[in-house]
Amino acid sequence: MSAAASHIRRGLGLAALALAAAASLVACGSDKPKPTSLETVAPKIAGRQVWQSRIGSVDFPLGVAVRNGQFVVASGDGTVLALDAATGREAWRGQAGAKLSAGVGSDGRYAAVVTVANEVVALDGGRVLWRERLPARTVTPPLVAGERVFVMTVDRVVHAFDVLDGRRLWVLQRPGDALTLGQSSLISAVGDTLVVGQGPRMTGVDPLRGGVRWEVAVANPRGSNEVERLADLVGPPVRVGNVLCVRAFQSAVGCVDAQRGSLVWTRNASGLQAVGGNEQIIAGADASDRITAWKTASGELAWTNERLLHRSLSGFLGVGRSIVVGDFEGQVHFLDRDSGQPVLRLATDGSAVVGTPVADANTLLVVTRTGGLFAFRPE
């Protein structure tokens, strides 16, 4: 199966043309290119593992929440775990009671996940507060903010719940293409605006009432069928002040001023996974894992790196002067922010790095497919 085809899911009312196109994608690419062998890296920066923990296997689109000096993670069996970021000490542990399809979101006290039975489950310190049924599948981690839980289902419908009692506050449903992306999309907050992905568009929403405040196209999809035109935004985004930078599946990378509701820049760029970066650089990989970096302020090309081709790279993270990404063998690669050259490589447990690495202060957390939690501290 091609990399792109594995990320596509049927939406409501999928046209026969799009379904046929998806089938043709699956038929193609049966022979996967051989991953590039890793070169020896002479460390140019110091870095070490500071703690290690374990949770159940991660077989769903995982988002790790970073709040109040804690990492909040979840495993496919429904376990939700909060760990002190500096020491790895367990703060609390809870159980959603079912296998998960999406998670986890947290505001530092409350956490939320979504089960394969389409239930959003809210927890307070590991104790289940409530669970509510959703009308469709969810693969995007919920957002918990402002005493609300925001959930986006695969049909791009946004649901808002009261975090205390699970009361449904509003639903935002807008017309869109029937074919949707089966991986984590964009749901974030900037100031008093909820920001969500609606296909290739970034949309600012009133979190109190669910009304649309602004809408900006990150990509302008082109193609002869719905599969080729699929360009949903892929989360998590990179936040730099009031600017959110994000990938549009298969088509573009761009940055939007979420306070003004205006496009900063967009560049044509194929790719499947989330971009990462900071005030200087936004980096991401294409379907072949060729890495490209753009200057955050202007979108100007900064560098490219072809040393990790076909290594099934994770999402990217910017940490200090490094861009960090994991691969299918659990290797964590640190690339120089300004040149893209490798400066450090650290190993995990040999299984694939999932989701996107996250950081709290100077501690970096990487999660692997088999449930390994590895905290590193680059120096």
C-alpha cells in the first residue's frame, strides 16, 4: 500500500469516482523502497536519556499533552497516564474503559480521550467524570481548554462539551468534501479563538458559541478526482506567538496569523506527517522522507536533507537549535536548525516513534509503538 493511501478514509457519501481512485492508489506502490542506511553520527551536541517509562502499545493517532510540568499520554487499551516531565514520576493513572481511537488532550487537570466506540471520555486526575457518544469516528486528539472539551470527528464536525458534566454546548457542521483524512487534524487555541482544520482551510471559531470568525486556505487542492484533491490539515501545528504553521496533506505547508485570520505564507510541498519547528525554522518530510526546512517568517527555503529517505519519519519538533524527528527503528535524530546536518542520534527500544515528539522546558519525550516512553535532555 502507498503511504498516502494508508491515510485516507471514506467519509459520508463518498463518490464512486473517489473510491475507485483510492483503490488505484492501494494497487500502486506494493514494493516499498528500502530505507536509507544510517550513517555514523559524530555528536556535535550533548544529550542523554534522563528517564524511561512504559505504557501499553500505541496503535492509534496519539497526541501527548504538555501542561503544568507534566506529560499526559495514553495507550491503545484505554490507559491514560500523567508523568512529571522532569523526573518521570507518575502523577496519576486512569482508565477510559475501552480501546482508544484518539487522545489525549489535557489542560493540566482535566484530560480527554475518544474510544473506538465513538465515546469521548473526560477524566479528572485519573477519575472518569463522564462519557458521551459521538455520531462519527474520531482520530484527532481532543482539545481541553477554557473548561470545555472540543472534539473533531472525521467528518470535520466540531463538538463542544462542558468539561465538568459533559453537557453538549454546540456543534459546528459545515459543508465539505465527502473524502476525509484518517489521521490527526488540526484543533488548537490561540487567545480566545478555537482554531480547527476544515479540509485545506484553517478556521477560527468562537469557542463559546461555535460561530465562525475567519477562514484561511492553506492549500488550493488540484487533481482529477477526490483522492488527488484531498488536502486536509495535519496536526499538531507549530505555534509561534499568534502564528500557527501546519501541513496540508500531500499539497502544501503554510503559516497563518490566528489573531488576525490572515495567511502569512504558503508553499507547495507534498508530505503526510506534521511539520515542526520554532521561530526560525519550519521543517517537514515528503512522502519519501526527504526533509525540507523553510524560514518561519517568510517561507523562504532554508535547506533540504536526504539522509533519512524512506525511514517512515514521525512528526517534527523544534528544540533549541535542533530539529528533532523519530523513525521506524526508534532512532531519534537531532538535526542542526540552520543547516539540517545531523548533530546527535539517540536510540529508544527499536520500535517506531509514533506521533510527534514533545518537550517541556529542557526535557524531550518520545513515545514508541510498543509503549516505550523515553525522556531525553539535549544540552
